Amino acid sequence: MSHDREQCVVTPNCRVTITGFESDDEPETYWIVDDGEADVQENKLPVSSPLASVLMGASVGKTVSFHPPSGEVALKVIEVRPM
């Protein structure tokens, strides 16, 4: 059974690529993992992190608001894949 990538949503144990953090709009890829598997240097975010929480349930093309200490950022989901 084939799945259209645009129907995928961010869930635990998936890889998500977003834009919006950098002014050059370079895509950044993160893995949403269980808390015990987190490794920020490898872009493995714990499911309980604020960024992962904002991204959960988002699909390709969706823009979500994230509020890091530096102020609000609009992040666009450009790819979601299972790990």
C-alpha cells in the first residue's frame, strides 16, 4: 500500500523537515524520538520537547507557530517520513 507523503502527519518516531528557523530559509530535518533516545546534536528531539509538541499532528504544507526565547517563529512543514 502506497502512502502519499502529503497525507503523513508528524508523530513520534518520524522524521520531519521544516523551514523558518533561519533567515535563509534552509530546510532543517529533525527526528521525533522517545525521551530516552533524544540527542540534540543529531537533531533527535524528545517527543516531550516544546518544538516536537508544536509539530505533532502537522502535515506537509502546514505552518505552525513556535515560541522560542527569541520570539515567535513561523515554521513550515515541508516533509514528513516515518523513521
